[in-house]
Amino acid sequence: MPNEMARSKKARRPRRGPREPREDPARNELISRSLESAQQCLLQQDYGTAFVHYLLVLNLAPVLKDFARESFRFTLFKWADELDSLGRIQDLFDCYEQAVELFPADEVIVNSMGEHLFRMGFRDEAAAHFHKALKLRPDFPEAKENFYRVANWLVERWHFLMLNDHGRNRKYQLAIQRAVQEGCSTVLDIGTGTGILGMCAKKAGAREVYACELSKTMYELACEVVSANGMADSIRILHMKSLEMEIPKDIPTRVSLVVTETVDAGLLGEGIIESLIHAWKHLLLPPPNPEEPQSAPSQTGRVIPGGATVFGMAVECQEIRRHHRLCVSAVGGLDLEAVREIRSPVSCSVDADESAEPYTTERLSRLPGGFTALTGPCRMLDIDFNNVQELESLCSRKVMRLRVPVTQEGVVDALAVWFQLHLDQENSISTGPQENTCWEQAIYPVQSLAHCSVKRNDELLLEVSCRDAYLRLCCVAIVRDGQMFHLDSMEEEDYSTVALPNPEVDLCSALASLQTRHDTVSNMFTLECSEIALLNNVNYHNSFRMAVEKLLTSLRSSREMQASEVSSSEPFYMLDVSEGFSVLSLLTARLGQDSGSSLVQAYSSVEKDQHQALLRLLAQSNGVEESALQFWLSHVEDDSAVLQRPASEKLWSAIVLDCIETCGLIRQRLMEKATLARCLLEDGGRIFPERIVIHGLLVESDTLLQESAVQGTDPTLGFNIAPFINQFTVPVHVFLDLSTLECTHLSDPVELFTLDLMNSSANYISRGIRVRVSAPGKVTAVPFWYQIYLDADLTVTTFSQDSHWKQAAVVLQCPLVVNTGDWVQLTIQLHKSSISITAVREEAVAADDATAEEEPVPMDHPQGGLC
């Protein structure tokens, strides 16, 4: 038989190289003309048409991608901003998807798409894009900064605290072990988080374990954790709310045990009541029948935790007061008496706005200035989570009234609430203020028209309810010597005597209230807690007034010298672009009128109708002419372009920038705004503040470590969780109260960095300093705060008891062990508006000064960032 292989080899044609593509003159002409058209459209700022031309060019000629990459990015970003301003959101994301298809490995485009997703509220999707951008380029600072910001939303810091709370973890584990050993063989973990409770059940011997998690990020994290611990095949995790689960669609049969920790500081705020009612009706086996005590646990259902007891007490606390009610009668020369009441959006009163939250949260042990307990702890409520009838009746139950004895004279600023969570008969967890726990306490501010002053042996009349499945607590009256004084009708230091409950009197009072309400409601306003704290900051406003007075004096003097060139009647133009509510524009307008010459035309950028109404009321009561205070956004066509001339031929005399976020970070795009603001100032005009100096110190703080990442190398309850959740560790900790932070100071405060808003040439992006250690320990963090220079002489600090700003801290990835006299080299970098700090201990340095600095690296140009 002939050799087939030999024949085929002989017959095979010589192999040719790759065929050269034929030149297509028409195609090349189209590419050339489209590229030329794209560039022409860019010159004309027709970004939409330019984007279409670039898409055509790069799809027809992929070899041009490297050549056109920068121009394509620029076009995409400009066109996306235009689409965003027009509200064409779907078109915006369609453009980004086309761009990513062309440049799938372009970290800048991927990151930019994430920024738009974040602004639109798609936090999970934004995080995925930031994470992808970091994988493409791990040292990409914009993506790193954005990922850190979104990580705070996706994995809240309390996850780290809970996993570091060994006592809490162990008690949950013991309760689950006991239930499983007693026969609860099928388990559902509602709100699984990292999956730790479900894994405890499986480890204890449960036959079937299911878990559900609503957050996409936490669901994916739980899947990773369960898989890494070898339980992927034995724990089924569902990405959904438990309220949407059905049998047999989602789980095959009813379970005998539900475990959950869907409780917040106010116990019910995460919807545990609704979740458990649904679980008892649709997912759990029926509870044990008292008439059949011998029924097997595997045939009945139960819940861990089994119940809770809620406690509360009245407290006096200046820190709470200044964030929830107006405490001063004047600031910066402005009389505030015309305002009947300013309250925070935290209220349980019957006339509270629908958007009001019933409570806020605080860790009482860390409040600056501390607190005073005015009553003993009072038992407010008992809840049995294993009694579905009780759960169903809870929200419809009549308001319960409690009379609580006053044990200490003072002013009732709030009701503080905590609870004891009864996991089973033997294990419980307390969230009380005296406990070393991961929990904060719920705070119900008292927002009466006058100070709620109490004396020993008074009684507080409290109302407790669970309307809308929230625990609602309200202080309604004081009982003194057999008489009741309702808080909503008390005059300061002059209690009107009202007899104990009388239906006719109450009816008449209610009717009178209805008749007079329309006269007073206009003088009641709601501001955010930080806005109220700012309004209460007398020192800040007085300092600003003095700085503006100095500026106006200087400008008047300059105009007098140029009398022939500048009209003496020309007003000074002032723009306040503070975030949220601010009275600085009104304060400046008032100064202009007080001077008697050269009026000030002040503009405020406040947007909310209520904010504008409040400023108008204060302007009227302070004798400021209506024309002297204007609202800037009604004068500009594009809200995104707030910084522009007051008129085509005019410039600003002063521009107020809001530089520091309440949380303790520099505001995004600050330096970019300052650059634009400088171009809009008249000669001698000023930006307020003109300069910001950042101060910090070295500290050792286990608290900051506990709140920043899962600590230690040992597995949590034997499970490998830390490597997965610690992916969401962020280096900067915000909303700190440094005055009460549990820490050891290891150095004196030092100047870390300076931002000059009036002189761009004085700025830099990197600075190195040497800090001398003053006490032995382990440097775990560098807390920082700001000295804000309104001018060369007048300053305010963000680290003071009357400041509405909090502090922040950079937590070191690798803590440094130091001894007294050692030197630590700090490198501080500013990227956009984010600060990063690295620390290295020097082995031996001969120096006499406490600090020394390296030559700073100049700032080339300001940049924007994620808003």
C-alpha cells in the first residue's frame, strides 16, 4: 500500500507568509477625513460629533489607538460631562461602554466610568470599576483614592469592629452550637455579612445551611469567605432580601433555626421585626407548642437571638445639644433671635418631617466633654423574637407612657438608648455605654422650644412606641410636685402650670395649637446636625467678621487712592460658595451696611428653599436690605459653573470657599476651585481662607486599628475571614474626636503640610519631615487637623471643642516600634485633595531640632477628583 504520509508531504505546497492587506484607498480616505473632522470638532468644542468620528476611526483602524488615545480620552470625558449636565444618563453610559470596548485595559477610562457610576448612586458597580482599574495599574492614585472612598460605603467600618469583638463572636457561636446540638439541623442566616454565623452553624453540625445577603459587595465577599473555608458546597448563599425568599423556589423546606444580627444601635432600625414576621410565616418551622413539650427541636422553629430588652436614660451633654438645637442668640454681629426654632432632622415628635430620622448614634464614652446621666437606666421595652404574635402586635401597639425619676439636676439634652440581646437562655450581649463593645448607643435628642431643665425628684414622662417598625422614644413632659409641664408649651424658666391629664384641657390646647400654627411654622427650620454646630460656633463667625472688616477697610483705602478710576458708589462683590447652610454672605452684607459707605453686594450659593427663607428672615430682622443679599444660583445658567464673574465687567472682592469636610478631610477639587477663584478676584481681593496648615502627631491607638481592619493572624472563630474583608481596609479614618480617642501621644504636634489658596507658587505635592519621638510605644497612626488662616493673623482650628469639624487619621499599614528620642521620617503627599502619609523609623540621626524637613516637591497644577 502506498505511503499516504509520504505522498501528502510531497504534494504539500510551500508555506507562504501572511498575506499583506490590500490597500483600500476609499477606506483610508474615510479614516483620514474622520480623524481630521474629529480634531476640527474638538477645536469647536463639539465633543459629541468628535466622539462619533473617533469611534469610526478607531474601529476602522485599531493601529491608531496608541496615537489617538489621549485625544479620545479628552473627548470622551468632555462629552460625558455634557451628557451628564443634560441628564442623558443612558447615553453617557453607552458612550463609556463603547470606549471600554475599544480600550478594555485603559485604567483611566475604567476609573472615570466608575466615578460617574458612583455619582449616580451605583456604588457596587463603581467599586468594581475602581477595583479593575487598580488591577490594571496598582499604583494608579486616582483609582486608589476612589476605591478607598467607595469602600467606606460598601463595607461599613462596624464590620471590622464586630469581627474584632471576640466576646460577641464567641457568644453567638456558643448559642448556635447549643441550638444545633439540641436538634436544629436546618439553618438560615439572614443578613449573613461575611458568612460567619452560617459557618458557625455548619461547623456545629447543621445538616443544611442557607444564607441571604442584600448587598452585592457583601454577598460576593461571603461567597469568597465560605469557599476559602471549604464550605462552598455545604452553605448556599442567596443574593436577595429574606422578605423575597420563597419555598421551594429559594430553599427546599422550612428551616428549624434562623440566626441573624440585623440590628442597629436602636435595635429595630435594620428591619428585624419585618424580617422575623416574614420568616415565621414563610421560612421557619412553627414554634414549640406549650401543650406538646416533648416535640423534637428538628420539628419546630426558633430564632437566635431569642429576644431583647431595651434600656434608656436621660442625659445632659453639650456636644449633643450643639448639634441638634440653636444654642446662641448672636454670631458675628448677627442677631438670631428672630428664629423661633432650628432643629436637626433627628426627631420623634408628631410634627417631625417625614424624612426625619427617629435617632442618631453616638458612642457616649467618646463624646467630647462627656455627659451627665440625669436618670438611672430605665427598662423601656421587652421583645420576644420567638413570639410571632408579639412581633405582629408591636407596631400597632398603643403608645406606652413611662414615668422616669430624675436623680440629677440638669438640662435634658437627649435620651440615650441601648439594649441587651438575649441570644439564648445562657448567652447575652449588652450594648450599654459602660461595655467594651463594638456597638454605639442610639441618641434621641430633646428638641423643645426651651431648655428642658429638671431637678432631683422630678419625673420625666416618656412615650415609647414602635411606629413604622422603628423604636421611637420621646420626652413629652416633666412632672414636678404633682403638676405636669408639657415640653411643647414650656417657656424658659417659667413653667405654665397644667393639671394632670384632663381631656377637655388637652382638646382646647390642641385646637389653640391648630389656630396659631400657621403664624409660627414659618419661623421653624430644619438644618443638618453639622450645619447647626457650625451656626453655634461663635468663635468662627466672629473671626470671619474681623477678617472681612480688615479686607473691606483695605479695599476702601485702595479705592480712595484710585478715586479717579473707580466710582465710590461701586459695591464690593462677595460670593459664598460654602457647602450647605452658611450665614457668611449675610454677615458680610451686614458689615457693608454698618460701614455707611461702599455697600457690599453679597451672594449666597445655598440651594434649598428653606435655607434661603432662613437667610431672608435673618436679613430682615438684622436690617439688611433685600437687594444686598442675593442667591447666586438664580444668576447663573449652569449650576456646575458656580465660580464665574458677578457681571461681565465686574470681579469679586471676596470669595469664600468651603475647604474642609465635616468628616475631617480636605474637600474634593479644592485647589482647582482656588485656582479659578484667584482669576475672578479684583486687585486686593481675597479668598477666605487664604491658607490651610495641616498639623498632626504620632500616636499609638489600638482603637483605630480595631476600626480599620480585622486584627491578628489567628482565624476568627477558626474561620479564615481577615484576608478577604481586609481588602476593603482604608488608610484614612474619618469622623474622629481626637480629644476622646483612646490613644497614647508619642510625639508633640508638628506642622505636616500647607495649602496656600492665594499663592499657587507656594504649594507642593510632597513634603518630608522628621519627627522626634517623645514617649516609647508603637506608632499606629498619624491623626491630623487643620489651622485655617482667614488672613495672616486671624485663624481658627478644626481641633477645638466648639468646632463643627471632626479630625481624621492615617492608619499605618506597618506600625513602628519606637523609643523616646527616636526619629521618625514622615513623607506627606497630596494627590488631588487626598493626603497620604508614610512613616519610617530612622536608626540613628544626629540632630538638635525637634523636626526637620526635606525640600518639598512643587505642585505642577491642581487637579479634580471624585465628587
